Amino acid sequence: MDIVISNTSGDPIYQQIFDQISAQIIKGQLPSETCLPPIRTVAKELRISVITVKRAWEELEHAGLIYTMAGKGCFVSSLQPNVLNAKRDQLAGEKLAKDLEYYKTLGLSLDEIIAMLKKIYDEG
């Protein structure tokens, strides 16, 4: 499990952790039933608050991507490929909708947004 925290990102740290772990689960890099490291271990390795990691774990559980077994830890949920694809589409759609509101406030048209998106996608 790889997590990279950016102090220059506009996203809160718990959101960065959620985004990275959810992407690893959806892409199959963290397979079903994988045990996640303890919250305290992750907090220590990343040099962040236990509360921040706990919030990320809670968000992952709320999204149905992980589950907790009392006394045993947190594990990646067993999800069928179609459910993972639906979760991927949901998470991407939520982020796009949030960003789209900002672009609209800048006065960008849908065609301008699509053109920018294509250009950035092709460059990256």
C-alpha cells in the first residue's frame, strides 16, 4: 500500500489517503481481504495524526471499500468487478461534479472544459 501526502495539495490529508487507497482497491492493487495496516502504524509512517488516518479509514468503510473486524483490523471488501466499476464511476462522478462547479464559475463552456480535459489527458 503506497500513500504519498502532498502538503501543497488543496485536499485535506484524510481525503488524499482516501483517494489513493480507494484507487488502489478499485484497480486491484489491494486485493479483496487484504488486511490494512493499523491506523497507528500508518499515522507514524506518514508522520500525521491518528485522527486523520482514522477519518480516512471511516470514509473508506462508509464507501463500502473496507470493513472492520473488531480485534482483527480492517480488510479490503470482497466486491464483484461490476460493483468496483460502479464505485469507480461514482467516486469519479462526485469529484468531477465538484470540479465542474468551479469551472462554471470561471465562465468556461462545456466545449472549453472538454478541450482542456482532452489536452491535459493527452499530455499526462
